[in-house]
Amino acid sequence: MSKYKQVIKWLTEKIDTGKLSPGEKIPSENELCETFGLSRQTVRHAISKLVDDGLVETRQGSGTFVSDQRAAEGERNVIAVVTTYVDDYIFPSTIRGIESTLSEKGYSMLLSFSNNTVGKERQILTDILSRSDVAGIIMEPVKSALPSPNMDLYRKLQNKGVKILLINSFYPELTLPHVSLNDAECAYKAVKALIDAGHENIGCVLKLDDGQGRERYRGYLKAIMEAGLPFSYDHVNWIDTIDIKDGKRALSRTMERLKECSAVFCYNDQVAGIVIEALEDSGIKVPEEMSIVGMDDSDIARNGVNGLKLTSIPHPKEKLGKKAAQNMIRMIHEGKLLFNATYEFEEDVILRDSIYKRKK
């Protein structure tokens, strides 16, 4: 990390966590130079970047102070929050993180759910476009691995001056910031856990229509190729949103394609749970005959499937929601330069009972 970025990261975290409040004076240039062992020029560069982002403001002869990023009376103070689903899995925690942060800053949350359908997404975006009180949108994309018919509405909202931040994934067609997992790197770590346990023929079950599936496939490939393991596309299984709703009935072909494998990396814990049930119905023992790793460290992973607790990669859930809300507010209050609101979390594998260590 560049030296000036260390100062930016340190101050930003103190502001985001409330350790430095709106209107409070930040440490002086001399104090920051001493704390970080940096030159005055480097510290001034860091502060100027924070000023440009609208996070702090310099008052002549007085010092530098945390900007008040709370919604001002009379300005647009509604943030539309759109997730694919609401009532289970990782979504309640993410929404809770967003709401608590927006509320602290005086913003109201307008909550909607797209049910992961482009039709519902279009309806929501059209409604937001007709409103005059919406300052920004925190949006979970719908089927982000596929071309979307709703790009025109996103561009109209951008032209209207509405800030847009995507969560969990992103649309390649749009230059919009996103807050998400680093899906490729986390998938790499998940597959590496299987490799470290002695597995060589490793399959995967990934989601075709969401961008996370594309990125997680990238991580799967990196781990397989880096380890010099045999790769066969016969062991790569793509499913979609409808398949997940149908459950294990939709996975009969997948079971056939995993026959030569001793381990499988699954798109998330929900898919891993479906795969475990389908494998056990086929008489395949988990993990003795098929080791499994998922992603998200959801209740499914922690509570277990048929008594088996899942090895998984955590999803930051509430932390992701808080970060998305913090970055949205900074986008609204940004100064002369455009704030880069993209942030990707990196997490480590939580090892549980679903990986069987093979003898070498």
C-alpha cells in the first residue's frame, strides 16, 4: 500500500466507525507525520485526497475537520435499497447493516425486492425514476452474468444525478462501483482447501446467471491450474435460479458429471445443501466419498445439512451492508473528484466436517 494511502485508510476507518465525529478536528499534520513516520508532503497529499472525496474539510488557520455527511434538511434524503430477496439466508443481516448506517446519517431507506427477475427490477427502477426525493440507490443486480434489458433505466438515473452503488455483484456493461466479496479470490481459497486435503479430481457446481458464478469459476480455475491438477469441463456444472428453486430434482445430470470426482466446490451453502441431499439419495457418502465446500457461511453451513456442518467461506453480511451505506453517503457528499466507492472483502475458509482428508 502506498504510504499516503495508509493515512487515508486510518482516517477513513476512524470516521466510518464514529471514532472521529462530524465537525471534529482530525490529528494535525505534525501528529500524523509522527504517527506514521512520513514526510509532511506525503501527509498533505493524503489529506488533500480526503478533501477531494468530501470526507474532510480544511478551515484556514484552524485545521482540518471531519465533514458533516448527514442529510441536510430539505435535500434529497432517501436511499433506495434493492435486494434480490429479503427474508432468509444472508439478506436480513445485509439490510440491517445498510439501515443502521443510513439512519445514523439522517437518511431514510426505501426498501424493495426484485425476486431476481428483470421484470421486477424494471418496475422498481421506473418507480425510482419518477421520484424526486431519491439521492442514491444501493442495488443488488439481477442475473448480472447475463445481458440485461434494463440498462436504459440505469443510464437515465445516472443522467438524473442519482448515485448508484451495486452490492454482491456488478453489471459489466455499466461503470458503476460495487461493494462485494472478492469472489474469485475467495473461491480460489475454497478450492485450495480441497486441494490441501489431498483431492485431485475436483468438480464444481456454479450459478450461470449471476456474476458471482462467473467470478467464482475464475477462482476455481486458478486453484486447479496453479496446483497442476487435471481439468475437465465435464466436471463443471452450471445451474440457474430456477434450478435452485427446484432443488435436488434439477441435479440428476450434475450427479452423473461428478462421478469421477472426490470433491466439489459449490456456488454457495444453499447449493451445497442441495448437492449433499442429492448425493446421499444416490448412495454417495459425504464427506467420505465426496468432500464439499460452500460459500457464505450461512446458517445452513453452521447448523449443518443432515447433521453435517459445512466448510465454507464467510460472507461479510452486515459489514458489507454498513460499507455499502458508508460509501453511498460518501458518493453523495464527494468533493471535486469522484470517490472510488468499489470495495471487495476478502475472507478465509472456515474448516468444518464436510472435507475428508485423503491419504497421499
